[in-house]
Amino acid sequence: MDRKTDLSETRSLSVAIIGSGGSGVVTTGKILLESIARFGLYALMTRSSGPQIRGGESAIMLRVADRPVASLDDHFDLLLALDWLNVDRFADELPISTESIILRDSDQGEVPPRFNLSPEQQLAAPLSQLAAESENGRANMVGLGLLAQLMGLPLETVKETAQDILKRKGDAVLASSLLCIEQGYGQAPEKKIVTPLTQPASPTTRWNISGNEASGLGAVQGGIRFVAAYPITPASELLEWLAPNLERLGGGLVQAEDELASVNMIIGASFGGVPSLTATSGPGLSLMMEGLGLAVASETPVVVSNVMRGGPSTGIPTKSEQSDLNLALYGLHGDAPHLVLSALSIRDSVFTTEWAVKLAETLQTVAIVLSDQSQGQARAVIDPPTSPMLEGKRKLAVEHADYRRYALTEDAVSPMAIPGDADCMYTADGLEHNQLGTPSATATDHQLQLDKRRNKLSGFDYGDDWADIGGEGDICLITWGSASGAAREAAERLTRAGYPTRTVAVRLLSPLPIARFSAAIEGTTHQLVVEQNHGAQFYDYLNARKVLPPTAGSLARPGPLPLRPQEIVNHIMKGL
Amino acid sequence: MDRKTDLSETRSLSVAIIGSGGSGVVTTGKILLESIARFGLYALMTRSSGPQIRGGESAIMLRVADRPVASLDDHFDLLLALDWLNVDRFADELPISTESIILRDSDQGEVPPRFNLSPEQQLAAPLSQLAAESENGRANMVGLGLLAQLMGLPLETVKETAQDILKRKGDAVLASSLLCIEQGYGQAPEKKIVTPLTQPASPTTRWNISGNEASGLGAVQGGIRFVAAYPITPASELLEWLAPNLERLGGGLVQAEDELASVNMIIGASFGGVPSLTATSGPGLSLMMEGLGLAVASETPVVVSNVMRGGPSTGIPTKSEQSDLNLALYGLHGDAPHLVLSALSIRDSVFTTEWAVKLAETLQTVAIVLSDQSQGQARAVIDPPTSPMLEGKRKLAVEHADYRRYALTEDAVSPMAIPGDADCMYTADGLEHNQLGTPSATATDHQLQLDKRRNKLSGFDYGDDWADIGGEGDICLITWGSASGAAREAAERLTRAGYPTRTVAVRLLSPLPIARFSAAIEGTTHQLVVEQNHGAQFYDYLNARKVLPPTAGSLARPGPLPLRPQEIVNHIMKGL
Amino acid sequence: MHGPPPLPPLKAKDYKSDVKPIWCAGCGHFAVLSAITKSLAHLALPREQVALVSGIGCSSRLPAYTHVYGFHGIHGRALPIATGLKVARPDLTVLVTGGDGDGFSIGGNHFMHACRRNLDLTYIVMDNEVYGMTKGQASPTTPPDWTESKLTPHGTGLPSFNPAAIALAAGAGFIARGFSGDPSGLTDLLTEAIQYPGFAFIHVLSPCVTFHPEQKAWKQTVHEQTQTTTADRVVAAQRLQQDDRMATGLIFRSPANARTEHAAPAHPATLEQMAARFLTG
Amino acid sequence: MHGPPPLPPLKAKDYKSDVKPIWCAGCGHFAVLSAITKSLAHLALPREQVALVSGIGCSSRLPAYTHVYGFHGIHGRALPIATGLKVARPDLTVLVTGGDGDGFSIGGNHFMHACRRNLDLTYIVMDNEVYGMTKGQASPTTPPDWTESKLTPHGTGLPSFNPAAIALAAGAGFIARGFSGDPSGLTDLLTEAIQYPGFAFIHVLSPCVTFHPEQKAWKQTVHEQTQTTTADRVVAAQRLQQDDRMATGLIFRSPANARTEHAAPAHPATLEQMAARFLTG
Ligand SMILES: Cc1ncc(C[n+]2csc(CCOP(=O)(O)OP(=O)(O)O)c2C)c(N)n1
Ligand SMILES: Cc1ncc(C[n+]2csc(CCOP(=O)(O)OP(=O)(O)O)c2C)c(N)n1
Ligand code: SF4
Ligand code: SF4
Ligand SMILES: [Mg+2]
Ligand SMILES: [Mg+2]
């Protein structure tokens, strides 16, 4: 099945820019993205770079549409090559169709044969030559102008955007950049090679934000005021956003000596009454599990934002994968129930992180929020995000006579005393304890406290936010995290092609609201669980929870390449 | 249903001894256990102590039978109280029936009312008074003599055993101990209060061993010659057995600064060609997960013996639970397939640990062996253990031209070069890599190596050792680890009561041999998954693997009290 | 104006809880518990403003025996917990307790980095040169020739870890040694440490009568240091290399001040302002 | 008897692999790689008898660029891996490489304990006072006023970690400082370190031109130490407190010998004998 005919959804335009280190790929992408936003459209931009720390090659992939973009497309419409250095490293990430066009700098050699393009699909423009005409002129800016022209973006918008973004580089650079953009803009080929973008009638407020920034914003909106962390790719930008912003809010961030320290620091801060978070990726999360068990047992609320990368072990640090699910769900010793959530998109990273903080505080437990490189390090132009309704405050100790920190209550959440409260001194403990918090090894206390720690989570009403459910049909795509974007688009294509499809994108992975899940897939006859890992971790988990019919299928594919909508469509079509 | 009438299985005798620190409970138990072994019977002895490090109260529970004993009984037949200090702490662990008899020292006060015994069930003997008659005399030895007499053990056997065990205490102590034993032995009550044990016609070779010792022996039999570890309850005795014995074999043990170090030390040693192991418990295992991921990714064989205790967090360090299953199965970030095994009894700890070592070496991966406090720190009189048939050697590099450490081979196991081999230098890596071991972030290499690491485990023929299967019937108890003993006994009772029952005790938990599992439960109509934890971790896991019929039930009960056969029988009977 | 009558000052016992210690009779940790409560009483610190954080070990059980806020954490991580607490709640007096295994073996990295980070914490390590809780294995401070543990049947063969020298090299500003057999001296050291505006490390010799019965002889060998406290790192470094590890007293005290993790924000912002930065255009 | 003709001696380049480093042009780590291979060639060590173990970081990538046995481990755990390897295979020459983040931050505990354990290892830390691999955050050795990282926008405010002082306090017997800008001096230090029969720590100043371009000026500021190597811990302790951390050379060398983890067993036994001990009666 060819989507262009059967499932056509052509209101989006996909553009990629590649080049070696220093060629300015990233800056070009940044200006382009913001120009698109100002033009009034939506976009998603991901980035890829080689193993070099600096000076290596890099690529940006950008998709524009008149509605929110949650996934890359199957192919690129337009690829701008500033040069061809190490292009092999990216080739997998740049799927090309018979309709793709490659634009190259005439000074930088032919399109490599591996792209296997017809002559009409190749276009050369004298980018470097034009750049050389102005002092400090740069080929990437010429390319930007050309791209903007081809895409149908107004020159003024691009120039204004460039002005805002480049102003800190000084007047000289700025002036020559603007000149280069203009020159590129003037290089339009005779015939239109892509359908130009059209400006929406009434552009509305938009945000330009990365997934990691979105998680940071969600965290502080949820109430986080203390963060301790240890740098790790691809979570570091989340910390880099949080550090100055926490400070502005009167909070703070401590760079810890390692992840063992960071997770225990946030436990200490939270014990002190301050909602606390750490951010990490797989290797760091592994190191945090013992600390998280302490938080569960001592009922100290903490949040971990885990931005996944390729695994196992050091794996592929700069590429995306959804393979830390098992660890997040099951990686604590003993019976240690806790919350696991997944951010369903860049935009949703605000909502989900905020919700996770509020749930952790409300339920006095650990919440792990799973995001991944593909959304953490990507940027998007989005509608302003929303916030969960939950108030999300800790239940504090109020009746002071005979204070019992781990009292059995109706909702199994015990009032928590914060140091400073003169009537409620207690010692938090990771040893099994009685209601007072005194260590106890009796069967009764163990059973009661295990029940309590489970029941406070299982008995809570999480409402409708546990998943994003869309579409009606016989087919049901069940997914989580960043895979949701491609799944949703696949569902739309299937629906348009006459195979009505529903999508259930699960935000609250654990505890999974069983009844709601069953209701969500009810009435569908073909279920497919879609995720980006090798082991079908989510599929196995849903089976462990006994919520899937035996016929449900699994589409689990590891990173580093992003899941693409057509891959999902094809999988479904094969099975029909 | 009362087992004594419906399911009677009375060929065993259960005895408990309690007393405060220094009263000599443990020594008494030790002599009694070895006497029973010499008499020609089988026995299981567990131990319990209070939270004090030393000087606290303690209890031993002992069950004797003419066939191997794999579980404690539901009640005690005979309880000897040297005193009543803090007896409340143990009361839960000392279930008493209307047929139990309590023997107390006449100087130590009445039987506490909580035992709720009829006068005929209580017996007093002047233990301390008799002890005082000889210099250095001790009440526990008098009690031992009395117990031995009641149980029907020959005086000579007990005295000889005491002689062997106490000889290092010096002649004076020994002599008075023997005197006390004799005096106790002479204190027989008028009527027989328990059916005395009968000596088997031809006693055969027996071993007297603890579960931790058995794991240690299995490890060295499997080829382990290097161990690095950090002390933790209840795994320390395993290390204490290994340290001198490794030395005798020309190997060695390093006490590491922490578990992060210990797991990485064994990875280094194994890279050097020496089969290596560490032992720990929940908190330590949590800390090891990152290292284990490295071993999986770099394909360096290592074995972890995890002796479980109550969780989560510090939990209940001195008591048993089977709640680290989730962590062992799923606790690595990324897709990191590895082996998880469970030792099904004290005796099986030899076999399973040896098998785990051989499998890890054969498959160049991580093997986690789960045991727990209830078998690690318990002792038993057993038949000599057996060994797995697997040769269990590493596939070493032989063809040297163009050596590729991570070569794709038919069985997906790549020949491993050991430092010293001049033609095969390579760098082991936890980064994703190509077949040479050079870091690679391409989709192809990632997929190939993920497939390889999975396939070498899933494609291996584990044979029939994956589980111990016994009995035929409609009912099927599915279990693992230390719960197997109680399950097997429950199955026998059910079968005798007219409800034929099969037991499937799973030794190889991961990868679970799916076809074999299905064959093993085939033909049964009622399945119950039996395990000692709160979260039904094994039940969930089996569902994740889709091997259970939807009607299968779960009996999951946390520690610290051991699972008892009747508990399982009752659960089944209720459901029928 | 008439307020409620002033409460009587708190006594040491008011800082004790009624949980019975699991410690062996004669364990050195009892005296450390007493010294801590005496020092808190002496400083008249409101109980609710004090937090005691510990790891895992016999020594680490201490918080539950006090009547202040406590956190009995996990093995080796007391200092990170205390660090988070102190940064989040600079108003609290935060004490950290633990053992030589907890602090110098599994927790060694945090020990170094806490010294360097120099928050206003008091870190009390009860050194008995053994892992008491796990029944007697060698710790970093165990003498090289101690052969009682089956894990190290020939002794560790390693020179004992020198906590005070490490603390100094790592940048600690207050380094003292106390002895549980000298509770009043220890109380004084604790009082000064708590008042010190920065990270204060007190190395307390606290015998384990069960696994190191010979430590009962510390009563005889422990002695007051002969030199006076120095404020000079060079002098202290030199002394600590020659130290017999049995001399009690305040070894080093630097005039340096504690670091405050975050002061009032220079550029405060509201959540709305923060969100507004993402607006396009 | 005629054997095969002797092989020509190995050159430094024979110890290099053909994997292209991912390092930035100008990175100090290139020179460290060269110095290591030169030193190995100088010592004529058979390549298959050498193992290079590392953690994670730009510096830790080094093993893959050599043609000996290598283990590129996980962040902070190079020393434990090397420890296990050396105990299991005392016949190998084991070198450990890594960065300041890997060795002094996340790996700090193993650093101390490896110094104390004193196995015959050579530990080479390429200190660039930054986390290069993760794009420029402060490490323990970063100057307190370095404000380039968004994680510590006001600088860490903490005194720099002093690796040599810690190594000494932890019991290391060989402590040297090298500079990647002085490859021949570094080669000599490495050669001596590898020959030293015990744990040898070499602190190598190795600029990160990308995140610390100002370190290019180290060419000017780094200098040879003015004092001669001492064998006296007291003297070394004193000097290291006054050290400007820019002086290269062998700072401290103790005559102490390496520990051998396990010698030939005093009481050898077979597996059968071991099993027989469990027989009853
Ligand atoms: C991660 C982890 N590893 C090991 C243990 C076991 N453990 C508990 S306490 C302890 C050592 C305690 O020694 P120390 O800190 O010196 O305290 P002491 O009991 O001597 O006062 C150990 C190894 C644990 N609880 N957690
Ligand atoms: C457990 C874990 N935490 C964090 C990281 C991320 N990480 C990779 S390298 C590195 C720091 C490297 O710095 P350094 O050791 O100084 O080496 P350099 O790159 O400067 O040579 C960090 C934090 C990781 N890989 N693993
Ligand atoms: S074992 Fe030692 S440290 Fe622990 S309570 Fe007993 S005497 Fe104290
Ligand atoms: S980032 Fe710095 S340390 Fe890393 S390779 Fe580049 S210059 Fe070297
Ligand atoms: Mg201790
Ligand atoms: Mg560095």
C-alpha cells in the first residue's frame, strides 16, 4: 500500500538539513523552526549528531504542518546538504522516496550514489559561492534563504527571526547573515519543487519548546523546588533548564557526585517538606533503584524524570529508545509499588511531569516519568500546554496527639509531619516498621504496611488522564510515550484508508487502571501494542496485567531510528 | 479440613527450642540436628533471632522425618523453652496445635497464657536445677538430653555428637555437658508424649549442610574461582564459606568497598578468564544492576547469588521473602536478556548454583540465582546432592585471523579471547558495537547485537532441568525457589486426600522454556501459582509470558513467616 | 502582654525516645547517644528543629532512639540525605550519624564530597573498626592483622583507612576525634561541632564489645591529643600522617565559613513569566 | 637449536588500533594515548599481556584506540574492573584510564579504596577539570569560579578536589603529575609507574579545548616541580597542601611493595575433599 494514494495525508512538509561540524546546521534549523512558528504553523524538529563531542557532522529533521506534529514522516520531501561529510552515518535516518528532492551546494560534490536519486530529484545551488560574495557570509544562511523560499515562508519573517536569534553574535555577522538569506531566497528554481506552505487564516498563540524544557516546566509547575542530579545524556538539558529557573523561584539545584547521591539528596529534601526531583537516563536510573526503594518504604515523595536512550548498558547515549520500561516498572527489590508515567509528546511533557509531581506528593511515593531522547532533545511548535486538575499537595500532619507517621487511614495515605512541627517528631525508616515508624519484623506489621503502600496507589482515582484515547474503530493501537505520535498518525491514515482505528496512548503506566483500560479497548477486534524497544516490554507488561486479549499483537522495534507512521500502518495491513 | 484426619502425613516430628541469648539454643539445635543425621533420618532446621546483634533471644525449629524434609510443618509437636524472654517476638513463628506439647524449665515460670494450652500439654522439668548439680552444667544440655529421650534418639548417638561438636570448648565443659545430657535423658515422663522416631533399617550416606554452604559448593563445582563481595545479611555465610574454600582451590575472594565495586570486580576477573561470582541480598542487588547491564552488553559471564530477605528497602534483613524476583528479571535498563534461576531447596542450591555458573559461562551472560533466608540460613540433613550434566565451559577464541569478539555465529555465542592470547586483542564494550567490538550507533548493528544477545539464550536447549515436576492430577501447583518445599508437601497431602495434584517447581525462571512449561501444566484443570511475596510477582511474570490459562489462581503471601503446606492445601480446598 | 509561661528547659532525656536500643550490653554507641542528647540539651535546641540522619549499621540505628526528627536511611547514603535536607531546610540543625563501614566503605565517596561541599552539617562516625550489624567483618579502619572474620581469614593486610586525613584532604573545616568512653569530652566536641558554621566531622572511637572485645582496652590507650588545635591545613596534614588514631580532641578547625547552597534569587520570576518565555514571535 | 627468527621489537604505533578517536581536534587526550603507547613500546611489553581498563568519558574512550586487551566499562567503575582483573590475572600489566569526572566524582570511592588496596595497577587520570563527554559540566577539579556550565551558573563555589592529596591520604605509594603538553615527560612517568610494584597514580593535566579553551594556556603555566620526589608521607602531605596543582613530576614514591591478593594456598583441597566435609557422622 502506498500512503500517497491510499492514505494520503499531504498537509505536512518534511525537511532535513545535514552538514559537518561548524557548517551551521543547528542554527539554520533553529531559525527555520521559529520562522515557521511565526508564520503560524506547527512543527517538530529533531536533531542527530555523530559520536564526536564537537566538530562532528550533524543533521536536523523538521516536519511542518497546519496542525500539531507529533511524529516524523516516513520520508523527507526536501533535504539540504551543506556538505557530505560522514553522510553515511545519517543515511539511515534520512529515508528518501521517489518524490524526495535533494538540494546540494554546487561546490560540495555530487549526491552520493547510495541515495539512488533520479537526476530530476537533484538540485544544485551555488551556496558557498554566493556566501563568499559577502564578508563573513556563510553557506548555511544562503541555504536557509533558499529553503525558506521553496517552502513558501515570507522573507521578512525569516529575516526577523534570524535577527532575533543571531543578534548576540554582533552586527557584522548579523548583517552578512541577512544578506546571505536574501541571496538564497533569490535562488528560486524555475518550477515549484514542493507545494509551498500556506499561512493559516488566524494564527494563534504558539510555543516553541523542547521536550526537556517542557519536562522542566511541568516539574516547577507541579511544585518542584529542589533538584539534585548528575549530568547524563540526554537528560542534561532538562537540568540546565531547571538550574536557573529553580533559582528564580527561590529553590535550587545541586550537582551531586553521582546518582546514588542525587536520589538520596532529593529524598532528604523531600523529607524536609520540599517537593523534589531528579533527572537521569538508563545508567543513572539503574543506580538510583536502591534509593527509590527507600523512598517507597519511607513514603517520601520524589520524582524521577528518566530520559531514555539506547540500551543496554552505555548503549547508544545519543539516540532514542523506549527500553527502560522494565526497569522503571520492576526495578526495585522487595514489593515496592510506585508510580510510572510516560510523557506522550513534547507538549505532554509539561502535563505529565506536572501530574507526576502532584501524584507523588498526594500519594507520598515515587513517581518515575519516562521520556526519551527523541522527544527530550527535540523541539516543537505547539499549542500552549495544559495542566492537570489535581491539586497535588501533601497531606500534612494535623492532629498531633499520639502522632503516627505511618498510620493506617482510609485512603492509606498517612499525614506527614515536616521537621519544624513540634508535636510530630518521628524517624522515617526503610526498615519495615509499625505505624509509629518503629522497626518491626512482625508478620502483622509487614502485611499491614505492604497493604497500605499498595492500596494508597491502587485505591486512588486517577480520572481520565491515565491515557489519551482517540478515534473509533475495530483496530486499536495501544502505545505509550513517544511512540504515541507515530501511532496516532498511523491510526489516522488507517482510518482514512477505510480501516477505522483507535489509539490508546497510556500516560499512567503503573498502577495501570485496569477497568478503564478494558473499557478503552472494548469493542475493538484487532489490538496492536506499539513501542520502541526490542523486548516488547510494554506488551509483556500488559499481559502481566491480564488486560490484553490473547490475539493482541506486538510491534516492538528498537532504536535508534524513530518509529514512523507507515511502519505501523504496514504492520497492521499485513495482519489484516 | 483437618489434615490429621484427612491428609494425615504423620511420619515427621517437629521440635522447637527457644531461649534468650546465651541460653545455648543454637548449640543445642546443632547437636540435635547432627544426632538425627547419625541416627539415619532426614531433617530441616531453621533459626530465628530477634533484632539484637548478640545476646537477644533466639529459636530453632527442627523437623525430622524418614525422608527428605523440604518445609516446616504446620505446627510443632514439641517445644522446649529454656526461658520465656521476649517469647512474644517468636510466637508467630511457633504455631501450636491442640496436640503440641510444651516442655519448660521448672525454674523459668509458667507457659505464657498466649499459647493457650491445656494443662496436659504442659510439662515442666527441673532443667536448671539438674544443671546446677554439675560444675559448669548448663540447662540447655539437660534439655537436649530430655528432648533426645522423648524423640527416641539413642543416648550414645547424642553424646558422641556432642563430643565432636563441643570438643573445641575444652575437656571441662565437654564433660559437664555430657553429664547434663545424661541427666536430661533420665528425666523421661511416665507416658510417651510423642511417637518416638524409628531408625531406618539401613542408614545411607547423608550430608549436613546449610543452604548458603550448598550454594558455595555449587559455585566452586561450577568452576567459580574468584569472588568479590560486600557483606550483607543473609548472604554473608555464603561468602564466609567461599573465602577459605576458594583459597584452597587456588582462587580468591576480595571484600569490596561496596556492591558497585564487587559486581565490577567480578566482571574484570571474568574478562580475565576466571569464572566469577558475587553474593548479595536485595539492597546489594539493586546497586549491582548497572554493572550487570555491562556484563550483559559486553557478554562477560558473571553469576550473582542473591539470598533474598524481606523487602522493600532495608525491609526485614533477618527474615525470608521471595520478593526480589521482579528486580532479578527486569531490573536492567535497556533490553538486557540474562538468566535467572531459583534454588528449589537447600540440597538443590548445589545443583542450581553449579548449573547457573555453567550456563553463564556457556552463554557468556549474567546468571542471577535466587535463594532466600529461609533456605540460605537453614541447615538440613539431605541425600548427597547431584550435579548438572552440562559441561559448562566458555567457548574460547580459536580461529585467529580477523578476530571478531562479537561475531554473529550460528548459536549466537561468539568465541571469547582471554588476555594472553596474542592474536585476538579486542576491547570489551558496554557501548553498542559492531562484531569487532567497535562502538557503533547504527540501526543495523544495534538490531544484530540485540538479536544475538537474545537468541543465544532463547535458542539454547536447557533440557529437563528447567523445573522439578512431580505428581499427576487435575490440580497443579506452580512455584519456585524455597516455596517449592511447602508446595510439594501440600500436593502430597492433597493427593492423599483424593485430590491428585501435580507440582511444577521452576528452576530456570528466565528465559522460561515456554513449550516445556505448557507441556508441564498440560492436562491440569486447576492451576495455582504459589510464592512468598506480596505482589504476586511470579504469577504476573507467568502471565507476561502468556503461559497461564486465564483461570489460574495466585497464592502470594509475603514474609516473614514461612509458607506452610496446610496454607496451600486450604487455599486449594477453598477454591474447589 | 502575657504569653504562656516559659517552658522548663529541655533535659538530655527529653531528646531521647522510648524505643529500646537493639545494641549489645556494653556497646560504645550508648554513650554516643547520650552525648548527642546532652549536647542538644546544652545548646537548648528545639527538638523539632533538629534532624538526625543515618545510614545502616548498629550505629546508624541511633536516630530512632532520639526524640527529634530522624531519617534512618540506607547503607552508606546518610550524607546525601542530609545534604538534600540541609539545602532544602537551612533552618534545621542537621546531624548525621553512622559507622565506619557505612561512612568509609560504601559511603566513602559521599564522605569526601560532603567534606568538600562544606554544608553546615555535623557528621558523627562511630568507629568500631568492624561491621557490627552484619556480625563482624573487616571495615576500612580494621587493623591489617585482624583475623577474626572468615571473609578475611589472614587479615585484610591493608593499612587502616585514616578518616581524619581523608577529611582534611577533601577539604573539611572541622575535624575532631572523640571517644565513647569519655562522654563528657565527647559532649563538648559535639557542642562545638554543632555550632561550627560548616561541615564538622567527628571521628568517635566507639567499641564493639561483641566483635572486638579487645577494644574494651581503649579505656587505657585512648588519650587526649598533646598538640593544640590547628587552623593550618599544612600543619594538620603533617600531624594526621603521624597520628596514632587514639588521640582525642579538636584536631583541625578552619575559620572558613559554610557554603549556603542558594541565597535569595537575584532574578526572581513567577511560573507565568517562565512559561511566557516559550511563546513564539 | 634453531627457533623462529626473533620478531622485530614493537614500536609505539604497534600498540595503536586503527579505530579513529572521536576526540575534538586539539584535545589533550591524543597526547596521552601516544605517551601510553610509547611507554608500552619502551618497556617492550607483549601486547597480549597488557590490559587497559576505563570508565566512561572522552578520556575513557582510550582503550579502543590501543591494540592491547581493553575494557571500556561503565562510568566510574574502571578501578573495580581492573581490580578484579589484576587479582584474577596477576600476570597481566593492567593500566586504568579515565577522566576527572569518572575518577573523582562518581568513581571517588573506588579511587580511595584502590589506593589503599595497593594492587599493582597504573591509574592514569586525564584531568581537564570538566565533564567533556556530556558537554561541559563542572567536575570536582573545576575551579570554583568557573561559570560556563548552566548547571552551576554561579560556579560551584567549592574548592577544587585535590586528587594527589586524596591519593596520599588514602595510602597510595606512587603519586605523580604529568601534562599532555609534555608527552616525553609523561612517557617517562608512565614508564616508571608501570614498573612500580604497587598502585601508581598519575594525575595528567589534559586540556579540553572545547569546553575549557583557556586550558590551552597550560602550555605556559604548567612547570616541573621544584622539589625532588619524596618517600616520606609526612613531607608529601605537607607539600600537597601547598601544591599549585600545576607542577609535574613524581611527587611521592614509597618503597612499599604491592600486595598480592592471594598467594599459593596454604591448605589446598580438591572439590571432593570440600564436599566430603558435609558428610554426617
Ligand atoms: C547496600 C547494602 N549493602 C550491605 C548491607 C549490609 N550491612 C548492613 S550494616 C553493614 C555494616 C555496618 O557497619 P558499620 O557502618 O561500621 O556500623 P556498626 O554496625 O559497626 O555500628 C552492612 C555491610 C546493607 N544493608 N545494604
Ligand atoms: C551512571 C552514569 N552517569 C552519568 C553518565 C554520563 N557521563 C558520561 S561521561 C561523563 C563525564 C565524563 O567526564 P570525565 O570523566 O571528566 O571525562 P572527559 O569526558 O572530561 O574526558 C558523564 C557524567 C554515565 N554515562 N553513566
Ligand atoms: S555488635 Fe558491636 S556495634 Fe553492634 S550493638 Fe553489639 S557491640 Fe555494638
Ligand atoms: S570535549 Fe574536550 S575532552 Fe572531549 S574530546 Fe573534545 S576536547 Fe577532548
Ligand atoms: Mg562499625
Ligand atoms: Mg574530564
